[in-house]
Amino acid sequence: MTGTPPAVTVSLLTRMLREAFEGPPGPWTYFTDTSPGTGVFGTLSGLSAADASRKGGPGHTTIAGHVHHLTSSLALSTRGLRGESTSRDRSGSWTVSAVDDAEWAALRARLHDEYATLFVAVETHARWDEDALAVAIGAIAHTAYHLGAIRQRLPARRRGSARAIKG
């Protein structure tokens, strides 16, 4: 990364993180639809605990399971950016599948917190070497994957208005 100034790297990474979680920041996007509400947070808003706990798709996973897994992965990405040792084994983060209303609210709040923490870690990261860049890009790509998986599991009544990932 000798040719790219750190400020440019941070700007691009934070823009992509915002797009993944908060939705498109402007008239164009890197990987989501330009419609409002296409980021993770917009996609999850209005979903009930029952909707989040409904099994479907390959592996019969749930939206709650994806959110829990994504939340755990964000925490590990933050640790990785801080230079802390982390495991690449994420299988232990699939321990949640069904949630009640309180658990669903807490899980979404934790997702917001982990996103905010990772965002600050990216904003303040001083040295963008190969390892740090891989952690940040990996977190964005991983989020984009789970955003697509979550959107595929949306209840039928929301699916028509929530086509986010361009194909």
C-alpha cells in the first residue's frame, strides 16, 4: 500500500462499511442497491423476533443466526485491526437461532455497537499493511455476504420492496 495515502484507504473503507450497514451514502454504490434501507440496519428494521427466528435457506439458518454470527465476526475484526490475535474459526458464533423480543432487541443493539467500534478502529488505524487491509476488506466482504443471505430470508411481504444486492 505504498502508493495509496492512508487517508484515501480509510475514506474508501469507511464508505464501504457505511454502505454495508447504514445503506447507500449517495446516488451510487459499490455493492448494494441505491434504494434507501438496503444496508444491514435498514434491512433488519421492522423485523420481528419471530421473523428473525424463522428457519430457511441452505443450512436452515435464521436471520437472528446471521446477525449473531456477523456481530461476533465484527468484534474479531476489530481485535484483528488492533493487532490482537484472533481465531479464523467462526463456527462458535452460530449458537443463536431463535430469539424473543428482548433478545432480538439486544442482538440488534450489540450489532450497532460492534459496527461502531469497528468503524472507529478503521478510522483511527495508523498503519495499513497487508494484514490490516485484509481484516478490513474481509469484514466488508463478509458483511456483504451476510446482508445478501439475510435479505433472501426476508418474509415474503418485505421481499418485493427489499431487493438490495445487484446481480
